[in-house]
Amino acid sequence: MEKYSVRRRIGRGTYGSAYLVSLRGVLGKQSYVLKKVRLDENHSYTNSTSASLQSTAKLGICTPI
């Protein structure tokens, strides 16, 4: 997340939070939504986390950080 400047949190849910961000050092300050997904205690994906990521990926905008 170091390459993004977080403007504010715009949502929070079961799997994590969504933030309004912009790229650091880029003129024009185009805004993006960044979804930060929490992992379980073992730092692994659960079935429900996987389902959340798959639904986001279907939008065609899912890019790992």
C-alpha cells in the first residue's frame, strides 16, 4: 500500500475495508478504490475470503498489491 495515498475509508465489511486512494507522485490525482482483505489467524485464505476475491475479480478491476 506504500504506493497509494489513502484519502479515506469508504466502507467496511466482513472481509475487510474499502478505501478511496490515489497514486503517490502522480499529477492529476485520479482516484481509485482499494479493497484491503483481512486474512484468518493462519494468514491463509478461507473459502469465504476466496469467494469475496472472486466476486471482486469478476468486475475486471482486481489487481493484487
